[in-house]
Amino acid sequence: MKTTCAYCGVGCGIRLSREGDNWQLQGDEQHPANGGALCVKGASLLESLAFPDRLLYPRWMGQRIGWEEALDTLAERFAAILAESGPGAIGIYLSGQLTTEDYYVANKLMKGYLGSANVDTNSRLCMSSAVVAHQRAFGEDLVPACYEDLELADLVVLTGANTAWTHPVLFRRLQQARARRPELKLVVLDPRRTMTAEQGDLHLALKPGSDVTLWNGLCRYLLDVDGWDKAYVAQHVSGFEELSGALDNPAWQLDEVARSCGLSRSDLIGFYQLFARTPKTVTLFCQGINQSNQGVDKANAIINAHLMCGRIGKPGAAPFSMTGQPNAMGGREVGGLATQLAAHMGFGEAECDRVQRFWGSPTMVRGPGHKAVELFEAVHRGEIRALWVLGTNPAVSLPDGNRVREALSRCELLVVSEVTANTDTARLAHLLLPAAAWGEKSGTVTNSERTISRQRAFLPLPGEARPDWWALTRFARRLGFGEGFAYEHEHEIFCEHAALSGFENDGSRQFDISGLAGLTRAEFEALSPLRWPVNADWPRGRDRLFEDGRFATPDGRARLLPLAQRFPEQPETPPLAGAVSLLLNSGRLRDQWHTMTRTGHVPRLQEAERGWGPPACWRLA
């Protein structure tokens, strides 16, 4: 049996075999993401399944109840709150650990039936900056590259990522390519001296938050040395005059950029020269770019440089946003964010009408809801009275944890779908619902390079655990929406999702997997990994986007954007005699995952190193 790893956005394929009562796990040599390789987290997935305090049945106020009572209670309480306070008083918080089918049902229920856009995901914390940057530059949230481009490039720039630890299998692919092709150069932009930085040909330890300055400086340099692609910009890009005018500023000259970024002039110009003379360049960026007060601008600054040089939609040339979770991309596809509808549609009148007609739903939200952090602030204020959390632990993972825990403790009705009762969020719940874990549930996930892969169940559901889409569907039926939620298998949900992606899609939306809408259940069960779009034009999927130089904007041109530098705000602190202000950067653990619910109890993952190199620390002027 083949399935997909439950951890990072690389989306590694896994092959399972059974020997007696024991399962054996290894990498899937035929999967396009990993070719059989696994990191230590993926290799230890079977060991992670013995969750402490596994949640095996629903609990109301700590007491065991059955599913019928749990769903009846849930429906009655939600219905009462809806009647008293309206759809703005309810919310759902999702996770990049869910399958696409889980995501789709939750989004459809909230936006098309309950009339609330207060449905968001923990993936917002890591990916929403890239989503908006893609929309601003390309007209749609589109990742143009595939992993093979890292192997075909002559220069790879890694920024905002310790890829050796966060996406180890992908980093291994890169290192193997460098071993085969010594001319492939690696530049690492990271304030910290990480394992990834140690492997680079050049490490630029730029000042934290100075990324826009560095990339604006590169764009200015490309203009100065005539290193940009005039023909490509003229044919396929808009906004050049505005950008070039904004770059005519002393702040983006070499010496000033070096000073602002805390870099030597020689290192900076070395990077700029290398970028300018290397047509086949991939810039891979991740959370160090996205998780910032200026994450969108940072991503657009990177995209600006690639568009100026025409380095996009070509083998070995692209800006490439890496996702952190196994299905952060799938959540974006189905509209699992408060700021969008399903199938890459927004809140325009025509789009709202289109989705409502497809769903045949009684209502449709007409604008965005509360985003992740805002959602919990609304809970804290009492504006959101009922909150359902699925597959994530916001009491630990959200910023300002004390305030989040206070908000959750104030919530009138907190429902948590989890595999264990032993999380900080689960301990605050009024109603706990036992969810199916990896290995027990089936569906699809989409990785960073747009590859849709199957997750397949190979273990029986323990106790009364059920898939999240099942719980959402049964809840919807109790609210009177049975016709729209008659699903009995994840295959039906996937096919509906695929059909919606092609509904009244005249090519204006590049996310289109309508070629999979007619899969039989047997074909769905046997589905092999493939990259979207999958439609009449691309029946076997597509490796790269924008190869023809046409983008998803109204005029078909990509957009260059003038950007200003904004450094992270520092808290006001009272002056102390002899005190020194410091900025600390913590990094992460290599072999642990998120809040450690899955990995924290696995002995061999606990034995891993807790850090590498000295802690990163800067003195603030």
C-alpha cells in the first residue's frame, strides 16, 4: 500500500507492507517528491501512532458520551447561537494536517450553508503571505515551479528557511544535484548560522527583517548593470515604470543596502553579480520570509527580481514558495481561508453567485471573515460564541499564547476534534470529538509543487474515532442540510471539489482539476501523484506554470510592485541603566513537529540534537 507522509510540505510518498501483525514502512521510490528517501520524522511515523491518552470516544464536559448525543448537542448549541446572534457568532479553525476532503466540507458548510466566513486555518500563519504575494504578482495563488527545477538550476537561493532541517528530503535532493553538478551554486540568506547555511557556497547573515532592502537593492543593481530582460518585461510584465522609479532612491544603492542589511559590501556584490549572470536561478523561500510584519512585501520583492529577469516558467528558473504542512496547499485550493472562496475564487459578486449555484446552497457569504489571530480575538471579546477547532493546537501554536488560552477559556462553546485529549487546547474543550489519525483516514493532500497525492488508511479506526469530514457531514445533516452533505466516502467529496474547479472556468483560473471529476471510486483509490492543473488541456498534469508568459491577471501580464522597507516593530521598554537591547532568533528543533503532539512521545525523536551552532543574537542600535 502507498500513502503520503503526515509532516512537511515536501509531501513524500511512503510504501507500507505487512508482515504478520506488524507494518513496515519505507519511502516510495516511485513518488515524484522523494524517490524513496525519508527523513527521520517520516521514517518514525509508525512509532508516533501510539498517542498518549488517545481519544477514543466523544466527551462532553469530561464525561464519555456517544456520537449521537455528541452531534445532537453540537447541532442544538450551534443552532441556538445562530438564532440568537447570527452567523458572525460561530467559527471553525482548521489545520494543514487535514485532508483536502475535510477542508472542503468545512468550508462548504460554513460559507455556503451557515453563512459565516469565520473559517480559517493554522496554515495562515505560515502561508498567507505567499498566497497574497502570488495573487498580487500573478493574479492567482500559483506556485510556478516543481522540485526538479532545484536540480536543473545553476543557482539556488535559499532564504527564510533552514531547509536541511525543515524540508530535509528536498535539501538532500539539492545536495545530490550539487554533487553531480559542482557548477550548481547555493546561496543562503539567513540571519542565523544554520546547518543549511554551513552547506552554502555563500552565506549572507543579513539583519533580521531587512529582506526587502536586500531584494530591492538587487533589482536596482540589475538596472544599473543592464542585467534585466527587457524583451520579457516588455511582453509579459506590467508596472516596470513604477518599480524603476521607486528604485531610483539612494536607499537601494549598494553601500546603503550593505549598511542596512549588516553585510559586507564584497559579500553583497558577490551575490548580486552571481544572480545577474545566472539565468537558471531558483529562489526557494519559506517561513522566515512569510512569518513577518512585512511577509507579503518580502515575497513580492523576490518575485520582482525574477520577473525583471524573465526567470519564471522555465526549467531551473522560478521563485518557489515552500509550504510547511502536508496539505497547506490543499487548504488553499478549497478556500480554507477566511479571505477566499473555494477553487481559487474570491468574493466578487459573480464568483459568489457561481459557487452558490454550484453548491445549490441556501446562502453565501459575500465578504471575508476573521483571520486566524483575529478569530481568537473575536472569541476573547465574546463576539464569537461557538468555535470548532480541528486538528490543531492553537493554545500553543498561536502568538500570545496566554491571551489565546484566556480566549478559549472564555468561549461559550469550544469543540475540539483531536486524536488525543492531552493537548493544551483539548483540555479547555467543552466537547471533544475523537478524530481519525494518519494511517486511519483516507483522502488527498497537495504538496508544495502542486502534486496531489493520496493518503490511504491501512489501520482500523480505533474505538469510536471518525474522519473529520464524517463528523462535519453528520453535523450538517442535523442542521437540516442533508441534501448538500450526503457524502458517504471521501471519493465523492474529492470529485465534487474537482468539478467545482472547472465550473464556468474559461481558463481564467489556472487551478483546474476538472479532469479528475469523473473518477470512479476504483480510479480514486488507485490515483497516482500528479501536479495540477489536470483538465482537457493538461490531462496528465503540468510541471511548470507560465511557460507561455501568460499570467492569471486580466491583461495576462505579471505585475511588478514598488515596495518600501519596514523593519519589525520593537516593544517599548523603560530605559535601564547599562541595559542593552537585544534581538533574539530562536530557530527550531530538527526532529520535532509543531507543538509536538505527534512527535513529542517518540523516543528516537526526543534523542535528537536540540540545536546547532550558537544562538543568534543582535544588538539593536
